[in-house]
Amino acid sequence: MRLICILSIALVAMLGSTAALAKTYIAGVEPSFPPWASVDHGKVVGIAPDAVRAIAKQQGFKVKFRSMSFSSLIPALKAGKIDMLVTGLTVTPKRAKQIDFTVPWWQIKLDVLVPANSKLTAKTALSNGHTIGVQTGTTNYDYLKDQIVGKGGNINIKTYEQGTTALQDLLIGRIDAQFLDDDTAHKFVADNKGKVKIAGQISPQPPQVYAIGVKKGNTALLKKLNAGEVAIYKSGEWAKIVHQYMPNAQVTPVPGPMPAGIDSYKKPIPGLAN
């Protein structure tokens, strides 16, 4: 009996020490991006943070979240101040030269948000000298700059560190429209019923997808995240998390298709059987 007790104590101690040794990763997040990332009573929540918590549990590591402005996320990742970038992060060839991406887990479109009483459409909003609010450092800003202004379009671009600040300016008439990802636009409409509406949608080509970002060459973490993404998708936990924030969303398979031209995304894919 005494031997059993000793063995039990040793087992508990071993398990405790294993848990204590679990590596902790710092995840950078821009928390003004619902439903993908936001803050609720001081806690970082949303599809991306909740999914990473599930991945951490499945893969046996710990995660802590650090709130940052969107434009500072990639520099912080490159400098080693954070280990992963967890928010609504769009994969682009330009970003792939600076950081590595996990397998994609979501595809997005771009919406034009306007006041509820506005007569603007997506086409008329993005022309005629209108002022368009957009979050700095995003692919949405790049689209306005390259595809609208760069091709002779007549708009004024007003940048914001946070999408919620742009929304507030839209509500009080400081800007004519806001240009943002479709999931966040729908969330803003739901939270501001009768005040804003979606004037139209743009489907960029090639399609835009979200993924988690890690520092260049961090294959060990990339393997864990890739394997974890697929595992929570197969278990149904991914769909459960998505539907908590977007009840009517259609959950597409993970991994999703990676856009062409992403040099950092080469087979064999770390963490997955190829």
C-alpha cells in the first residue's frame, strides 16, 4: 500500500513538473477587430484568440496575449517581442517575405460600410472625392492605394490605428465610408443597428485568406500551429468557435487554399502529412 502511495505521489509530481515545463508563447493581437479579436472585461477574445487557446491545449503549450496596434504587429514579430501574430491577418506575398504563415483557416471579402441613411453604393463611395476610412497597415489600405488611387480613382484615404475608431468617425460624419473585411463589417452592423449598413462588397483577386503569422524560420512553432489548426477543425471545435461569434457562417475546410506566390509556403508543409 505504501509503495502504491509513493508511486502515486511520484506520478502527480511528474505530471505537475511536465505542465510547469510547457512552453509559453506570446501572441500579439490587435483587439479592435471583432469577431476575430476583441476585449471582453479585460480578456482577449474572438475567433482567432479562442482558436489559438484550443490549439495550445491540443498541442501542449501555453499562450499569453499581448494587445498591440496592427501596424506594430509584424515589426514586433520580426524583433522577437512576440512569437505569433493572432488576429484577422491576411496572407500576402509582401508579408510572406517578412514572416511565415500557417495553413489558411478563412477566406474573406471586402465591404464598404456607410451610414444607414446614405445613398452611396460601393462604386460611388470609392469615387467622387469621398473620404474613406481604413485601418493603417492592412491589405484594405493597400487595395485603396493601389487599386483605386493608383488607377486614377478620386478618393481621400483617412487612416486609423483601430477599425473601431474609424467606425466612430463614420457614425458622426467625419468620413463618408469605411473599407474593411466583411466579417468585421457585419459585426459592426449588428452592434449598431439602424446606424450603419453595407453599401457593397468587393471580391479581391486572387482571393484573400487569413492565417497565423510566425517569425521567419520558426519551424517548431509552425508545425504545432499547423497540426493544431487541422486537429481542431477535424474535431469540430473550430466550427464551434466560429459559430459562437458568427452563428450563420459557413465553415470551410482547414487547411484552406494558399494564394499563389507565397514563397514561404512550400511543401512539405511543417506539421502536416503531405
